[in-house]
Amino acid sequence: MNELESLSWYDSWIYADGMEDYRGKYMYCYKDTYKICELFAGHILYEVAYVVNGYDGVEKIIKETVDSYWNKVEKEVTQTINIL
């Protein structure tokens, strides 16, 4: 893909405040995880669009496949017409 950030980069955006609860256990309180999920989803969608629309993307692959098929069909039709 293009330049999707590493997963550790997204981890750095998750703010975890440690605190001790009433039982004496150490707990984490995560803040703004919704924001990082939105950012991650946006990056994923951008990368998918980049791959689909890019130079070597799906559009080029589909075009090459259809063109190849069309050339074969055209050749067969021409041969059939010549025989008739």
C-alpha cells in the first residue's frame, strides 16, 4: 500500500492514565480511543482508494483483462465471418 502508518504509531495516540482503584488494583483509563479509531479508519479508506485508483490499481487490471477478452472475441467473430 501507499504509506499506511505502523500500528505502533496508532498506539502512541491512545492515552492511558493509570490509577489505583479502591481494591488496590492498578487500572487503566483510556481516553480519546474513538478519535484514534476514526483516524485509523480514515487512513484505511484512503489507502484502499489509493490502491483501487492508483497506477497499478484495480482499474488498470480490469481494463487489461477486458481488452484481452475483447481481442479474443473480435478474433473469433472475424474468423466466423470469414468462414461464412
